[in-house]
Amino acid sequence: MDLYYLICSFIFGTIFGSFFNVVGDRLPNNESIVKPRSHCPYCHHNLGPSELIPIISYLIQGGKCKNCHKKIPVIHPLFEAFTGIMFALTYYVFKFTPNYWITLTLLSVILIIFISDTKYMIISDEVLLFGLVLLIIERLCFFGLSNALLALLYGLAASYTMYLIKLLGDHLFKRESMGGGDIKLMFLLGYVLGYPGALIAIVLGSFIGLPISYFILKTNKSHEIPFGPLLGAGALLVMYLGIDLTTISHLLGI
């Protein structure tokens, strides 16, 4: 039965991955996520049903547009496959517990942010707000009002901490070191992970970002680094691995 749910989770994940890609690409450009229909970015050919099957359509068409035969960026099927894997992993770790639905919601927000922040350096308020509303509803249903209110306080503490880090970065680098979207994202992470968990996510995200940041600083004259995906990666590690202060103290031998 677990194998059945894992396969279903992967399939649904690829479908949602295709949708997340559209949302992450269109919202920063103030475009509707409904209209126009999905189309080739080169010849604007509207994609038919056979061209919209995640991963499979790409393979059948040889990675090219069915109409103009120009190459489709390989990031699209890779992102769909990655989303499918993450959906399956979420079921594997949490089964159908309350944390499954909460993690799946946070994961979805992070995946959309990955697209928008890496392509446009934008974290859309609409995505964060929609994710927060869903998470509040889930916490109210699963854990009650007091838990949901406490989570809001954790979110405020996490976002305020990120704001202080931004002020420090602005002072050290003599320029804007962080966007407002990262601070708002931290509110969401604090709401889900709690205050200690959100701080751990910042540390983990920063470590993950060290080699990436070095590469960007060497190759990109603007020196702009999308921090949202790194924060998201740190948060997912905390969620899936159950990392907390006790775990860290054991690793450090404290």
C-alpha cells in the first residue's frame, strides 16, 4: 500500500510541479496564472493535452516544441521530476499525519519561490499570503486556536530576527543586503518551524549557500544572490530530518 501511495504522490507532484512552474514564472510579471493557456515561449503555439503531460511529453517530443521544433529548457521536466520526488518523500516521512499536510503546503510555497526568486529575484506576496492562509487553517483544524496563535508569535519573532540581520548586512556591505520578500518568507517559516527551528533554517540555508554564493559573486557583476530558495532548503531540512536544538547539541557533543 505504501508503494501505491508513493507512486500516486510522485504523479501528483509532477502535475503540481508543472503548475508551480507557471505560477513562479507568471506572477512576478503580473500575468494571470489562468490566461493565456500554456504555450511555447518561442512561437506562442498553444499546448494541447498531449503536450502537457509532465516529463512524458518532453521525452516523447525529444525535448523540442511540437510546432516550431525549438528546444524546450530541460529545467522544466527536471523541476517536475524533483517536485514529484519531494511529494513522494513527504508521504514517506510523514504518512497522512497533520505534519504531512503542513509540510506539503510549505514545500509548495518554497518550490514556487525557487522559480520566481532564481529567475526574477522576486518572492511574490500572493504566494506567501495564500500559503499562510492555508497553514493557519491547517493549524486551526489540527491543533486548535491557541497553537495557531502561538505560531503567529513565532512567525513575528522569526521575521523580526531576519530584519535585524538585514540591518546588520546593510551596515556591513553599505548596500541593501536582503529584500523584503526574504523577511516575509521568514514569517512563514517561523509559523511552521517555531522560533528555534526558523533560526536553524537560516544557519543551514547560509551553509548551503556558501559555495553557490561564491560562484555567483565570481560570475555575476550585480552580486545579487536569491536567498529565498536557500532559506527554503534550510527549512525543508529542518522539517524532513527533524533537526532541533537537541539534535545540534548532540552533534556538537554539548
